Amino acid sequence: MIAINEIRQIARRMQASGLGDIEISGKDFSLRMRCDAHNAQRTPQQETSAKPVVIKAAGKGVFLASHPMQSKVLAAAGERVQGGDCLGFLQQGDLLLPVRSPGTGEIARCLVNPGDEVGRSKVLFWLTPTVADKASGGML
């Protein structure tokens, strides 16, 4: 059986990582969870200055710059990203948690290398936010 506290922890991690669906099966149980993580993660931040935003690891694990089944690096210094874009993954055992951009901007610096073990709240990226375009009412 799986304890309710474990279910709550899984739900929090799903929401923080942007994972929408998960199914876990054990010897005597099966659990399927669905989370509207899309809306929770993709709240664009409209910045009025170019002060860098730090993007931290949500937990302990191994940083991956690309999905294990793909060779394309998801984000590198100098690349423009949108709010909610996947910048890499945090591998915790067999689980891959996406590292998402909190807003629109440019990756100023990547502070970890693929394969680095990181702890909770380790700074992974610096993001220079895009200043809101007042003429169009949106992000640049």
C-alpha cells in the first residue's frame, strides 16, 4: 500500500515539475494521478528590468541537459526561451523531472554540466527576463 503522505508528496512534485499524468503500480496497489500542471507552471512573469532570475533545482538528483532518448541539448547560454519551456531534466532514480523556465527571456548562463549531481535549490541557470513590450501588451 502507498501512504497518503507519499501521495501528497508525489502530487507536489508533479505540480512543481509540470508532469501531467503518472501511474504507479505495486504488488498490491495501482495509483493513477492527473495534475493540471500546465497552468501551474506556465504563469508568465512580466519583468520591468533585466535583473537575472535564478532557476534552481526542485530537488536532489542528476542534471541532464537533454532527454536520455534524444541528443539535442534543450537550453544553452544565449538561447531565448518562453515561460514553461523545458530547459533540462533532473533525474531522480528512474524518474525524470523537467526543469522549466519561469518566464520569457534569454539564458544568461548555465551553471551545471550534464551529469552533475545537484542538491535541492542548487542554481542551474540564470535567466535574463525579457522586458514587457508596452506597445503590444505582451512579452517580447
